[in-house]
Amino acid sequence: MILLPSLLAAEAGGRGRFETDAATIAEALRALPVASLLLDERGELRPLVNVYVDGVDVRERDGLDTRLQGSEEIRVLAAIAGG
Amino acid sequence: MSRALLVGTRKGLFVVRDGEVDGPLLPGWSIYHAVRDPGSDTLYAASNNFVYGATVHRSSDLGRTWERAEEIRLPEGSDLKLNATWHVEPGPDALWLGGDPGVLHRSTDGGVTFEPVVSLVEHPTRDRWQPGAGGMCCHSFQIADGRLYAAISAAGAFRSDDGGETWTPINQGVAADFFPDNPFPEVGQCVHKLLAHPARDGRLWQQNHCGVYRSDDHGDTWERLEGNGLPSGFGFPIALDPTDPDVAWVVPEEGAENRVTADGRLGVYRTDDGGASWTLEEDGLPAPAWLAVMREGMSFDDDGVYLGMQSGSVFVRSRDGRWTEVAENLPPILSVEVADWQ
């Protein structure tokens, strides 16, 4: 299950939850209707977009190559920047 | 048909109409510029988010629902990436989009997809361009007399006589005082806003980092206009009178190192003689005041001039010269565009 914050949910037509059976985080994010807001044109995660898999930042694992088993909760969050 | 003001702010788009404020539309997005295409009646917004990047939204139902453009890319192999979308300009055959880093895109499917204008991305002078304080933004795009005009801060102004296949720098006579060793280079000028007069062939106006200028030959040469009533040559927006090519309005600021309206007031200065002289307009405008108007913060039509400020107020100038505040307490205003509304 992928969970999106409110702005992204609005951009996804009002949907904040998406099921996924992707094998990796990259595959899961690319399938979303908001993929271009999460990934830059080189396909990399935008610097202020954080993605957590079962509470762990994917940047602390294998980044976009982080493997998925299918039952994880994937939460997309905007990084806290500023005050 | 009535009139509406599309007010782009750091916190979404607002529509000011008949004394009412509707919004925010596109909450969470900074709207650098929004426009209604008079051909299709579609609303377009150059929208940016500091987390999610730069895009263009469009609405065919007056802002009730929005769709987002597909990813806006730069040419394959380019080491550039899109930092911001700045200005959307509907044309007869395409929708044009100016952006950062000094790039132009074109859409021929109503804003669903955008293709980069490669000739500008790969312009042979690009290595002499540099970003201004707002980034290296292509903030002005005009279609006039069958020609295209693009202005980039700080690369200067460019004209295409062949539909965008090639671009000629048009900066002769425009100062770049920040290059003391070469104050009149071919490119590198910091143009802040460029407009083509809709009724006078070849007449262009520009507010520059280093002065206010007018051209009567499609930009081949420019005449510097301040020192004759203006408190400063520094400012960002410029507005025209579509019925009189000799009329223009600017909002001078103290200068590059103190970017606030000059003389402790919101002073709008008008010329009616092609820039030979300028007169302060103050009727209805606040003073004392220390304000800022962004480069897209003025618009105009046959009925008046429209002004939005960083402080969140919108003023309208009627034909009799009086300014009236029509909205206040909006988020910091980035852009104002007048549009027909129904």
C-alpha cells in the first residue's frame, strides 16, 4: 500500500492510497499518476521527497532499488525543510 | 463577458472578479503566472512546488478541476534540468512556456505535453548566460508581427524571425552595468520584463536591471529612457496601453541592493510620450509604503492597468487615472493577468 500526502493525493485525482505489487520502490513510484512529481527527469528521487517503507527511509536502505515483498506500507512524505 | 484577474501567489491561484475573491485554486502550488487562452478558454498556470518541482496545470472549467501536464523535459542528453516554470503564453498555433534555466517549451496539444525549443537550449551564447536573483528564468515571451521574442534573466532578449528555429540576441544599447569591463555585451543583460506593443509594429519596451528601454525596430536597437522623471531605473514589471503605443507604466524600486519601491511609497510612473518623460501616479495608492511588485505583477487591457504586490494587495487603475484596491490580504503575489470571464 502506498500512502500519499494531501497535495499529491489531489494531483492523483483525489486518491491518497494505491495498491502495488511492484518488486522495487522505483517500480512502485513510476506506476503512480504523480510519478513526475516524485522523480526528477533523470529518474532520481527529488531531494525533498522522502519515502518510508514500514517506517524506514529508503535512502537508508537501497534507495529506489529497495526491494518490496508486497505487504509493506510505503509512505511518501515531503521533507521538513525550514521552520 | 466580464473581466477577472488571475492572481498567482506563493500559496495558490486566486480569481478576483466583481469585488469577490475566489480561491485558493491549486493550493500548495506557487503560481508564477496564469493566463486564460482566449482561443480555447482554457486556464493555464505555471505552477511550482519546492518539493515536487515545476509543471503546468490547465483547467477547462474556470478552475473547478485541473489537470497537470506530462513531465516537462529538456532535450535528451542535456545536462540541464527544469528548475521552474515561469510564463505561459497562448499563441495562434501553440502554447508557449518559458522556464528556468533559460528555456522555452512549446505545446501543440493544449498543454498536455511540451517539447523543448532546442534552438534556445543549445543557443551558441548560452555559456555567457548567468542566473539572476530569481534564477535563470525565461520570464517573457511575446508574439508580435510574426516574430517571437524571448527574454531571459540574465541572458538578455532574443528574437526569432523563423518561428523559433533560430534566435538572434537583441541587446544593442542595453546596459549590463554589472560587467564594468564590458557594459554593453552581446548577451548577458538582465532584462526583468519585456513586452511588445500589440498595435505598433516593431515597438518593444523593457524594464531592465539597468534601466527602462524602448525599441522601435523589433529590438535591433534600444533607447534608455530614465533620468527624466523616474526616481530609479531599477524595477521589475512594465505595463502598456494597447490603444496608445507611447504610453507605459513602471514601478521603480530603490535599486538592486534595496529592492523596495522608491521614495517610501508605492509609486507608479506613467509616460505618454514614449518614455521621454515620466509622471508619478499616486491617486489611490498607499504612502508611505515600502513594497515590491514582481516582474509578472502587472497586467493591462483596454480598460485599465492591474497591479498585485508582495504584500497581497491588488490595485486597479481606471481610465481616469485613479487606483482602487480590489483585494487585500492575499498571500505574496507573484503574478497578475487580466482575462475575459463568463
